[in-house]
Amino acid sequence: MTIVCALVFFIFYKPYAQIGYYKNWVFGVHAKLVFDSIGIQKTSAICSNVYNSSVISDHTGTLLIYLSCESDFYCHLRDIYNHKIINSDSLLINNNQLGSIFLNFDEYYNKLLFVNTQSYNLNNCSYGFNGCSYLNYSIINKLNNNIYVIEYKNISLGSLNIDPAIAAIKHSDGKRWWVIGHLKENTMPGYCSDMYIKYLFSEDTVMGPFYQTIGQPLCGSWNYCEMAISKDGTCLAFGSTQNGKIDFFNFNRCTGELYNHRIVDDGSNNYYPSGICFSPNTLLLYVSTFTTNIYNHVPTKGRLYQYDLNASNINGSRQLISESSEGIAWGYLELAPNGKIYMPSTYSMWPLNIIDTITQCISYIESPDSIGQACNLQLYALCFSDSVRNSVSLPNFPTYHLGAFSIYEAKAGENDTIIYCVEDTTVKGVLLGAPAVEGVQYSWHPADSLNHTDIAQPFATPSVSTWYFVSLSDTSIQFSCQSRIDSVYVEVKDCTVGIKSPQSTVNSQQVRVYPNPVHDILYIVIENFQAVHPFTFRLYDAQGKVVITQEDVLQVTTKDLPGGIYFWEFSVKNRETVRGKVVKL
């Protein structure tokens, strides 16, 4: 079966070339590239990022933060002014291969997450040096003038041992982020694994881990292969530096599912893959490799291969684009805003700090959508000067440019709750929804108090407070979910009733429900229990049916509920009601 990943290439890639998210590259030893309308500006930064590079810029191209390593085991963050980010000195991060990434959650970049793997060499680590890698994240807040401070750091996501490289892609709602890794081993012998692990990050919640068994077993106590996501967000590729196998999949941005597994390389070619990058149109895959294990610092050659992802036998479509001289290693691959793919180079044996054409110049693929030699590899063509040199790393970018799917642009209301004042004699009822989104079909319920059930913005005239639900669908969406359910609560009340004193109100700051998502037990935390006693807690399913009602109980058992979205309601007699949503796993 042929899989075409790039059906929506023309939608996603053209804007990508114009967006500033990918404008600034900081990598290697003091290396910095700036891609702008003039061309490529070569400058310098304070870093010695031999293997691991990550940087975040805003949509205008203003550099915000970059990773700055001074050795393999000491890294921190720096801002636009090259100052160390406050509280970043003791980050648990090593100079791991593509093991860090920045995530943003709003257009103002007020809050960022820095997600990274940390290598351990512990007595209980059976892999030896750099064999155990665990996932952490830190929360970064903006003060003013693009000055940032780390508020919380080194938040552990558990002791799951994963390969160093991670990737991140926007959820189909255009707000949350999928972070994807690969476990070093599951139940297979010989340090082998065919299991991927995923987390879903929102601004204040981390969901997961979610496990998926798929693909070839990737083996070895070390694996420094790049994990690549296509720029249209439809495909993911990953491999093993140790056993030479490479897989690629379609990716569902809604569910995080990998599917349509295809083998790029079955490991029979006896090389060590390092860099992986999709062509701009996602029809070709480029892989940089070593002929021997570079991390043993023995003589090796760098090779660049191209694979045709639409071939019936992808492994058989492999073409050698170029090969280096012995002792030279080619590093990771990255697609730049100008549509070219860049590749750094270094020496594979000590000393590694030689400054010459190999270490000061970067190669690039001029026409990466073209098959074979027509892709036009330009070897060592972009050169730095002075003390700047590259290594095997290039920045690890997530898919900042991807927006929301149509079914997430459509919604039940601009806010979760709408107040309907019954004493208003001018307008009897409220308008639900939001302006229509092209391609989306709407189905509202309950229907008895709506003037229409199949339009974007029906008019509701409820006699009592009511949850309204809308099913949103768009069959034109490829490789992801085509439908979802959204809701809005219309509170019917007499707004002429006297203003309540602060002591008689209850609000979202006084009531908290956690964890979200939930497995077995939902906890209710109340700031002042006596002030809201007695209270009622109700849980509704996605159809608006009450599934749980409890009085004055602070634990809610959800173990037997099916997975999905639920809506909770905390109410106190003669006072305002607090509402929210929770996901049951």
C-alpha cells in the first residue's frame, strides 16, 4: 500500500517559509545562523552544543531563549541578550543528542516549557555510560522585555528509560503539544524495543504517558538517531544507530497514534543512521549515516542517502547521494525556512576541536524535493570564520507553525458558560456557538429549545439552566480525527437579584478538582469547607446525562466510568455554581 504523507503540503509548507519561529539557529561551538529575507546571516552565540541544540524564537523571528552547553555535563539557558536565564544553572540536562525542545502556548510567549532528556550513569543502570535517559521538563515565565525566569525546574516524568532523541508536534487543537519518545526496552531481550511513548502537554497539565507498540524492534544500549516529524505534521520517522533499522509512520495529531508503519531500512545495509529529515513535500526521506560507530572515535565515513517514501519497496529505493573522506562524520539534518536541508560535519577521531573547512563549513541540499543527484548537495558550502565551528548537532525544532484543524476552530461558544438573564425583555434567549467554519458540519442537542440544530450559531431559549452539546465533523481532514464534541452551559438566572457579598459567593479559586486526566478517584479541594457546606457535586457525560451526584463528599470514584470527556458542577444552595471539564482515561 502506498502512503502519501504530503496531501496537504501546499497548505502548510508555504507559510512555513515566511514564519519567524525557525529563523534563529544556535548550535555547535559558538555557531549561529539567522535566516531572513536578505539571506543567511552568520554570527555567533555563547554555546558549545556538540550534540544537543534547541532554540525558540517568536513568530516575528525575535530570538527568545537558546540552550547553551559548556561541556557534555553542564548546560543552561540563555536569552536574547546572551544572559543566563535566571535559575537555569542547575537544570538536569546533559549534552544529549537532540534531547531537548521548547514549547510555547500563546502568541505572547508568556509561558514556555523546556522538555529534555537527562542521561544517567548510575550503578543500577544496566546500559553503562549514558545508557539511561529520563524525561524532565521545566516551566519558564516571561517577566518583561523578553526577560525570562525558570519558575519550576526538573519536574520528572518518571524513570522510564527512553532513547535520548525526542520530538514534539502541535495537537490538532493548535494549542497543546504531543511530545514523543521511544523506550530503550520493553519486554524484549537484548535491549530492544518496539514501543513509543507519548505525553500531551497543555499550559498547566501533562497527560500520559501513553504507550504504543509498533514498528521494528530498535536495539542497543545507545541510540543517537534523530527523530523527525514532517513539516506538514502527517509523518514521523525514527531509527536505531546501533542496528541500522529505520521506520516511518503516519501520525494522528488528534489521538497521538502512529499508524501505517512502513520499513525504510531493515538494518541489512550495515551502517549507523544519525540524521533523518523529510523533504519539504514529505515524499522523500534523507538519512545521514556513519560507516562505523562515531562514538567510539574510530575512523568513519559520512554518507547521505535518499529514500523514496512512495516506492513499493522503500528500502530498495535507497540512493547514495554522497560519501565523505575517511575520518569525517556527517551530523543531523534540518529543514530551514529557505526550503533547503542543512547538514553539519566534524571529525570522528580525537582531537575534535580542529578548525578547518570540515568543522567550519556546513553542507546543504539545494533542491531536496528532487530525486537522486538532482537534489544538488552542496558540500561544505556555508562557512563560518574565527573560532566558530560546528559538530553533529543542529537545532531540534517542534512544528511551531501548525495551526488548529477546522473542527477545533469551530466551537460551542466563546466561553464555557453563558449567562441568560430571564428578566431581559429585549431578547428572549441566547446565541450559541461561533461563526461558521468552512467544511464543518454541526449537530446540536438537546434540540427542544433550539431554533436550528444544524447551523454554527443556533438561538437557544431554555427555561432552566442547560448544557448544550454540538457534534463537529469535517470529512476532508486527512490523517487525523474528523470529529469531536464541544459543549457550553447556559445558566438561566434572575440577574435583578441583589448583589451577593463576597462571603456568599464561591468561585474557581476556592474549588479545585484533580487529577486531570483521572483514572480511578477524583478529588475535590475546597479552600474553606465550612463556608460552602453543604454542597452538591455532579458529573455529566458528553451527552449531558448526570452520571454521578454526591453531597458533601470530597472523593469521587470514577473507576467504572468509560473513558472520555466529562463535565463537573460544584454548587452550593443560593450561591453561584463552579463548573469545569475533566478527562477520564
